[in-house]
Amino acid sequence: MLVDILRKIPTEFETTRTQNRRMTFDDADQMLQVWSDEDVTRFMNIETFSTVEQAREIILAILQEKAANRYVIMDKTSGEIIGSFGINELYIDTMTAEVGYELKKKYWGSGIMSEVLQAFMQIVQSTSNILIFTAKVAPENEASIRLLEKLGFHFEKTVSELDMSTKTLKAIKQYSRGII
Ligand SMILES: CC(C)(COP(=O)(O)OP(=O)(O)OC[C@H]1O[C@@H](n2cnc3c(N)ncnc32)[C@H](O)[C@@H]1OP(=O)(O)O)[C@@H](O)C(=O)NCCC(=O)NCCS
């Protein structure tokens, strides 16, 4: 059932500035360049990676997860992978998809993630029964909160999440957006 829902969502699409396609194992080298920057991983609740094996491990985990998908974002002009995004988890009882995303630092603040997520959510809603999008954000992650608000998300509640680096619970803000 979960697989069927995610399978209907196109595996690639483009926006004005980007080409986006499902992440594969072969993207590990280029994704390491994104996930090895501690400014990028600070609010992602993952370690800052230093080896390509770590990038391969996380890609493998994503590819094996039936309730998730992940896309790489490529700069159309250079072909360079500049980030990724996707559905971290699908909650079938409420048809809710939790999204996650990150960009290389030099591309921050140029509106690229807004462009990509806007297109992605439209595609998801026209090709699946997903009704609601959610995102979990650290309260200090002002760029991500601003991005979500621009995309029509609203603050829903504060939830607890296990911090993978400190192994303690921390408060996280949950935002959500229904069909627009
Ligand atoms: C979150 C992230 C994807 C945003 O990408 P982006 O392409 O820069 O997003 P956009 O440019 O579309 O929008 C960001 C908005 O936040 C604003 N912003 C950026 N940094 C900010 C800050 N420190 N404080 C307040 N607002 C900020 C930008 O000005 C922009 O708003 P505007 O269009 O009104 O000017 C990017 O910062 C990132 O990859 N961060 C690291 C990974 C991460 O935190 N992922 C999300 C985990 S929940």
C-alpha cells in the first residue's frame, strides 16, 4: 500500500532552475559534499559525515524504507547535485507526508528550495491521495521556518524528538499544510 502510493509519484521533474530525480546509490560521492558541511547538518538530526561509506549507508536506508523517498536536486546549468529533499515518512491513517530537505550552503537564500518544494507538493497532490504535508523543524532554524511559512505551512504543535548526537529528547516544532 505504502509502496503503491509512492510509486505513483513521478521519479523526476524539473523546475525553472533545477532538474530533480530519485536519489540512487551512485549519488553518494556528490551527496557527501552536502552532508559533510556541519552548517548544513546542524538542524537535520544526522551526524556530519566524513566518508563516502556514511553517505552510502544513509542512501541505502532511504532506498529500503517503504514509507519514504528522496530526490536529488541538480543545478540545471552545471549538472551539479546541490541538495536533496523528499518524503521522510508517510502516515497512511491521515494520508500525511512528512518532508525533509537540505541545500548546499552556497545556494541558500536564493529561493531554490521554495521553487523545488512548491513543484514537488503540487506533483504529489496531483498523483497521489496524500492530503497533508508536515515538517519538523528545530526552533532555531529560522531559514527553514521562513521557507515553510512561505510555502503555506502553519505551526501546529511542539513535539519531542530524540537528538541523535546527544541521545536526549529535544523540543521540535511541527508545521503542516493541507491541500492548497
Ligand atoms: C532550509 C533551507 C533548505 C532553505 O533553503 P533556501 O533555498 O535558502 O530557501 P529560500 O531561499 O527559498 O527561503 C528561505 C527564506 O528564509 C530566509 N532566511 C534565510 N536565513 C534566515 C535566517 N537566518 N533568519 C531568518 N530568515 C532567514 C530567507 O531570506 C528566505 O526568505 P525570503 O524569501 O522571504 O527572503 C537551507 O537553509 C538549508 O539547506 N539549511 C540546512 C539544512 C536544513 O536546515 N534543512 C531543514 C531541516 S528542517
